[in-house]
Amino acid sequence: MPNILESLYHGSLFPGEDMISKDPHYRPLNKQITEYLEAWRQKLSSDEFEELESLLELYSQVQGMDMTAAFVSGFKAGTMMMIEVLADEHHV
């Protein structure tokens, strides 16, 4: 198994793609979303449902951007903490 730096260098590290929530509410909520979408598919015309799907896709794209920004922010904060800890010579 390659180390994390090698994986990052070779472009084979995709933490967002491997992420599955461990929250016990995740799967029931996902199931509920699927059920709601199926109910809307039955209520709406084909064109209207396509519009709804387009809206949901836009929402998903924005959510992905938010997740990316949160990951970058958290990574930077963690890195800054490591730098601060390692640079603090007074408490070593």
C-alpha cells in the first residue's frame, strides 16, 4: 500500500469519494429522500420532473463545493496546528 504522500502525488487519493457517513440517521434519511423523489416522479410530468432533477443537481454541485471548502479549511487548520506544535521550542 503506497503512503499518503505517494498517493497524493500520483493523483490516486480521493477522500471525498470514499466518504460514507457513519451517522445512524444517514441511511434512513437517504431512503426517505429516494421515496420522496419517487413520489414526485409520480406527481409531476416528465418535463417537470426533469426540471426538479436539474435543480437537485445544481444543489448537489453547490454542496460539493461547500464540502471541498470545508475540507481545505480543516486541512489548513490541522496543518497550522502541527506547525505551531512543532515550532514551539519552549514546551519540548
